[in-house]
Amino acid sequence: VTIQPFDTEEEAIELANGVQYGLSATVWTQDITRANRVAEQLQSGIVWINCWMVRDLRTPFGGVKHSGVGREGGLEALRFFTEAKNVCVKYG
């Protein structure tokens, strides 16, 4: 967990995105509009707003950048761990 002071919203986003990892991020604020605006700009696989480790297992989870490949959970995992194949058969 990293907690770092910042002066502006833009600086906070720059600090968060300025690393090679992007598994998760948290945004703590009373301003939900600001939280959603910041979350949209964060390069992270999951962003928690005013909470941490709250997750619905039906939704995708995974990192970006150097924080892994693919997604766990949800349809994204199904797509990642399976490979579609089309088999056509003519009878008769």
C-alpha cells in the first residue's frame, strides 16, 4: 500500500500512472463525481472508491501494464481460458 501526498488531482493521477504496474488502485474522497473522474483516468485493472478488496466474483479482475495478463472472473476469464472452435459437419 502506498500513500503519497499530492497538490492537485492531475498530480495524483500522474503519480499513480507513473509506475510500471497497475493491478489495483483506491480513491478516497467524499466527492463521488471527483472519484469517478479520477478512476476513469487511472491505468489500473480495478479501482476501489472509498473501499478496498470489495469484489463481485462475477466481474473481471486483473491488472494492466506489468501486473499480469488476462482476467479472472466473469466472461473475461471464460474468454481468456477457452478457445472457440467451429466444427461443421455435413450429414448424408
